[in-house]
Amino acid sequence: MKRATLARVAAARSRRQPLMVVTRLADGAQCLLDAASCEGELPLPAEQLAEARGFLSSGRSSSLAGAAGLFARAYVPSPRLLIVGAVHIAQALAPMATAAGFEVVVIDPRGAFASAERFPGVQLSDEWPDEALGRLGLDAATALVALSHDPKLDDPALELALPSPLFYIGALGSRRTHEKRLERLRAAGLGELTGRIHSPIGLDLGGRAPAEIAVSILAEVIQVRYRGDRVETGA
């Protein structure tokens, strides 16, 4: 890979921005494309450009059909799971998600909860959720789960998450708790987006223990990542 191209790829990865490099194998000519632009010495016809962007959206690398010797290499952010609330479920969920290949961040301003002793080896943030999410950024390779069961923590996170490109948003709570949550979000002007929230959170596996609930949450996150979110209108 050419030095300038390598630098662009490294910069995009540091910003968690997807980028694709298309190379003509015969002579090494390249172009770089993202969702909005295509730059470089290799012009792509509209058909190949659309195909390459389709590969980029799915994180797939492949040869381009109908074009001799063109290979598209996708560089996409690693999947990330942001956990709001350093609760017992989060203690089980964080290492499970890490083992499944997710970059995990646990967010909780309560120092007694978000401690290295309770979350060994896990990236922790003691910021308020809106501050942490603003710093971390919300992209299409990221999922967010609100587990604190405290509106002071969960609601600000959801208010930022709903209009974002996050691929998954889930919130812990009973149906009654969720109805009250929806009322608050409607009052905040987000009623049309509340259908994005998975609540009750997780697949219905029947488990009740924190680790069992964590399994169901991670299973649903993975399912949505690969099969897409359910389509709903706002409640």
C-alpha cells in the first residue's frame, strides 16, 4: 500500500470512520472511497462505485464484478459496545462482549460502581453518559445498552443515541418502566425514534440471573449486527 494511502487509512481508523481502498492489480493504481467521496488516480465507473460502497457498508472485501483486476479492501471500525451503568449485569456482559470481539466501554460516574476491582481489564469512564458519549462518538459500528435503571444516567444516553447511527440501542427495565421512559423521551421530542429501543432488552431466553441476562443481551446485539434491526414506528 502506498504511504499516502496508508496514512489516510490510519487516520480514518483512529476516527472510527469506514474507508475502502480499491486497487487495480495490474499496475497498483488506487482510489479511496467513503460514503460521500471517491478520490485517487483510479476512476471508477458508476456500477463499480456502487458495488464498492455496498461492500463498504457491510465491511466486506472482494473483487469487483464486471471489472478485470479490481480489488476492493474495506477498512471498518471494530464493533464496539458502550454500557451505561456499572451494574451486576454489566460485570458479566463486559467480558463476554470482549471475548466476542467487541471493544467495550463501561460508563458510570458512580466511582463505587465503575471500579477496576469490579471490572478488571475493562475500559471505564467515570464521566456522565452525555459527556462520555460526546467524547467517544456514536457510529454505525457501535451498540449502546442502558443498564443503570436510573433515568438520570440512562435518559441522557438514550437522548443522544436515538438520533445517531448506532446499530443497536437497548435499555433494561420492565414494560411499565419502559412506558415511563417513553413518556420522558416523547417529552424531549424523540417520540418518532423510540421504536429503535430494544426493551425488554435481550432475546427472550427465560434467564433471570445477571449472567443469563447478559447472555441474552449480547445474543440480541450480535443478531441485530448481522441481520439488521427490527423496523418499528415510534411508540
